[in-house]
Amino acid sequence: MLKETGNLLLLVVILGLGTAYYFDVLTLPNREEQLIVKILFYLLIILVLFEFSKSLFKFAAGRKKQDRSKKQLQDLRTLLTNKPMILSLMMIGYLVLIPLIGFFVSSFVFLLFLNFHLGNRKVKELFVIPGAVLIFTYFLFVQLLNIRLPAGILV
């Protein structure tokens, strides 16, 4: 049942990202580019609906077999504390924060939490590694290549 819950959540995330990309592509001036993405988006909807119904039937079948006790809370706790799920949630949060607070601030916060989550507890390394990565990124993209990175609406 835990696996099916994870599959359902993953399908919702994939469909959400696909929908966001679809609406972003609708602003393109070239109709041919829009047509390709529209076809792929409709194909994505069909595949997601197929997988969603398959997972939903497995979820319902597994739910009938189990009693509604602490098992469900344990499954949910296990799902939310497993490393890939936490990393996925951190990545989604990072992508949401980039337009709001800017690339460098959100990247520093993301790398700080990522280092901490992966087991690094040395305070010096928690701040030095993200700082060094961002200094390198700044000089490479902003100074050397003259590429503007998102500043964010709050900056």
C-alpha cells in the first residue's frame, strides 16, 4: 500500500509539472513548437490516467486487505521520512524559491539543508561548501559568461 501511495503522489507531481510546462509553452510564438508539446502533453495525460487508475485499483485492493489501524499512520510516516521523498520535497521547494528569493539565496539554503540531510554536521563545512559552490557559479556564469541568473521578486 505504501508503494501505491508513493506512485500516486509521483503521478500527481509529474502531471503538475507537465501542466506547468504546457501552459508555459502556449506563450511561444511558433505554432509548430506548440503543436509538438500539445501532442506530447495529451499523450502524457493518457499515460498518467492509465497509471493512476492502475495504481488506484491496487491501492483499493490493498486497503480492503488491511485493517485501518496504526499501519496506515506508520506507512505515511515511513513515506515522509524516507530519503528520496525528503530530497524530492527539498528539490520542489528549491525550484519554487528560485523565482521568489533568487538563485543564489535559494541555492545557498538548498545546499545547506542538503548537506545537513546527507549527514554533514560540521558547521564550517555546512557553510563553506555552499559558499564555495556559489562563488564558483557566480564567477562562471555572471562574470565569465555574462549570463544573468534569477534575482527573485523579493530582492
